[in-house]
Amino acid sequence: MKISYEYGDVNNMVESLKDHTVTPRTEEEKEKVMNRLKRIEGQVRGIQKMIDEDRYCVDILVQISAIQSALKNVGYSVTERHMKHCVTDAVNKGEGDDSIEELMAVLKQFSK
């Protein structure tokens, strides 16, 4: 069954697929992602300080670009895990079409 989703329907789709069995993240996986997010949080605070100190705009823009890249990398990491665990599990259970459609809709939103 092929399901087509518009960007506005992503939340509805995600809600309908949330009840799938989830393979819990290992403590190592959690720690790795959390450390990345904490570094990003520190970078954001650094930009706030740069703004407060009236630093050169180009330097601020370079830091914003670095944060965007770091967030995308976290997103890629989460996406990879989702594909290896959640999507694979759904495919093995015969529910792959819905899971793949969900992932594609989120990836379209992610790549904006």
C-alpha cells in the first residue's frame, strides 16, 4: 500500500507509526549523541556572547554555519540508526512501506 504525504501530514504520520516496537539506544549511543548536542549548545552560547560583544558579522556567520553542519550530522546519525533498526524491523514485519514513506517525508523536511 503506497501512502503519499505532504509536509503538513508528517506529524499525523509520525503519530500513527510511533507505536512500533523500538530498539532502545545503548548507553554508548546516548552518550555520543548527548555529547554532540552539548557541544552544539556550547557553540550557540558562544554565538550569543559574540553578539553581545558586537563581534564581526562574518565570524558569527561562520559559527552559525558550523552549528548547522553539526546539527545535520546529528540528524544523519539518528537517521542511520532509524534505518538500521526501526525501518529494518518494519520491513521484516511486512510494514516497510509505511515506515519508508514516513522516513522519506521526514528526510524531505530535513533537507530543506
